[in-house]
Amino acid sequence: MQDIHRILASLHRPRLLMRAARIGAEDYRRTGHLPRLLGYGVLPRHGDALMKLIGIEAELEDQRTGLDAAYSLVRHVDVLIAIVGEAKMLRATHTGPQLV
């Protein structure tokens, strides 16, 4: 899992994209978002879903920086929302319950 955390830490996107993703991640529901992005069927585990989402996001980032006419800002934000949401869920499952 350290590789996933390292990859996520190395992602640097424009501030506005990430702000939109963080705001959208507050309402993230994996049962509603992931099938739309990854295809319908059995939902993958958080780590597997993150790796697939990171691959999709890398393609979208290439389109954005390459000024590709097929680039979709809405899809890019949607994928970033899923990445932020899945990362939060993955972090929560690895830290376990917190005692106060």
C-alpha cells in the first residue's frame, strides 16, 4: 500500500481541480461513482480501485496538458473526486478505529 500512498503524494494538479475534487469528495459514494467510472460489476477493493482510477486520471491529465479536443473537464473532476474519496476510505481502513 505504500506505493499507492507514494503515487498519491506525487500527484500535483492545478489548485482549482483539486479544490473541486475535495469538495465533491464530501458527497462521494463508491456504489454510485465507481460503476460509472470503472464499469459495472463487482466493486474492486479500495487499493485496486485507486490504481485503476490513477491510470484513468493520468490519461485525462495527458489530454489536458496536450490541449486535446477530446478532454473532458467534468470527467477529470469526477475521477479526481473518486480518487480523493477512495484514498480517504483506504486511509480509514488502514488506521482502524481511533480511541479518544
